[in-house]
Amino acid sequence: MEYENLVCERDGAVLTVRLNRPAKMNSLSRALLRDLRECAEALQAEKAIRAVLLTGAGRGFCAGADLTDPDEPPRPGESLGQWVAARMRGYFHPVAELWSRLPMPLVVAVNGIAAGAGVSLALLGDVTIAARSASFAVLFTPKLGLAPDMGATHLLPARIGVARARYLALTGRPVAAEEAVRIGLIAECVDDTVLEARGHELAHELAMGPTRAQLALRELLDHGASRALGEQLEREAVAQQALGDTRDFLEGISAFRAKRAPRFEGA
């Protein structure tokens, strides 16, 4: 898997994907967004990779959209707003959709700043951790006069509630990594020197897990709060029926009875 703006490294069942525009703080150019889309598309059919670690090269994770990226001007009769929306649908939305539903768990390790759409990208992880020096800033509204996008209006309130999400989006106030853990924005904050090692540790741990159950868990948690209790109970039953017929469930039962660690295959 070779890309112009990504570095991909495989270690067993774990693939590390590194945003690689350090001179631009890994800001999201159209070329980087295309690489992210193609990488996620390639992972949809990948069987040997059972967890992905996403991080950034250099001093920052992702500074958001690259507003200096050369682009074609609006077409005759197309308003600037229509032009912006077309770019969102053509470049940003596919990345958010594909990376949010990878067929394996996604760990995101945030090094340095995550701003604007970089926050959205960070929160697409099933598990998001950050270096102690990292920070998160939702800058769309106070800096650009736009609403948050790339899924931020879904991802932020799902993690920290509507009140905090509205405050951070309205003010653009940066949130340091330790506070991000405290308010539930991310899972862990670690020393900068061990961020990548901790990310690899988590990714390898998840790669050893029951993949189909992990993906079912993702779906149930992503939509559980928006469903009525009765509907969610039925969704749980449907998920358990499917998972109950997997080899991993049989292995889990066998390991439990034998008082040993399970050896899941992801099937």
C-alpha cells in the first residue's frame, strides 16, 4: 500500500497509517484526502489486517483542511457555497464514511494539534489516544464562519454531550489532551515519548480480539443512544444471534470453561 501522502507499515495483523505532510501539519489537501479514501477502500477487502493505527508525521496530527490547496474555481452559475458543499461531498465525506466503518478496529494516536476537520478525523477512531502535548480545536465557526463538518456535529456530541460540543464549536477554545480525557473526548493521554508505542500496543491487543463482535459493538454503540430502548434491545438480540454462530464465540466459551485466554480468529 503505497501513497503520495501516507506512509503505511504493517506489523503482523496491524497496519500503521501515517499522515505524511509534516511541512503542512498534515492538513487535508485533496491529494491527501484521495490517499485516505483509497487506503480505506483497500482495507474494506483486507482479511489479514485485523487492526489499524492512524497517526501523523511531524509536530502535528492534522491541522484541518488545507485552505492553501490549489483548486478549480466555482463553475459559471455556481455560488461559493455550492462549490464548498461539492468539495465536502466529493472529498471529505467519503473519507469520514469509509474510515468510520473499516472492517477492523481503528486506533487513532494524536500527536500535537488536531484542528478543524483534524478533530473529526481523530474522533473516527474506535479508540482515540493522544500525547500529553496534543490539543483539539474546533475552529470552523469562530475562525471561518462555517459550521463544523466532516462528521464533527455527530462525533462531538456523541462523545461529550451537546452542551460541551456547542461550547467548543462556538468558541474554538483548544482542549488539552488531559482535559480531553477528563471530558470523555478521548480515551487516554500518555507521555509524548510513548504515544506511538502505546498506540501499537492497543492496536495489537484489538487485533487479537473477536473482530465480528468488535464491529457489532461499534454499530450498537454508534446508534444506541438515538434508538428507543425496545428497538435497541432487538438490535442486540439480532447481533447476538449472528455472533452466537461464529467460531470466535465457541472459542470464547471453550476458553472460559478451560480457564484459559481465548485465541480468537476474527471469524
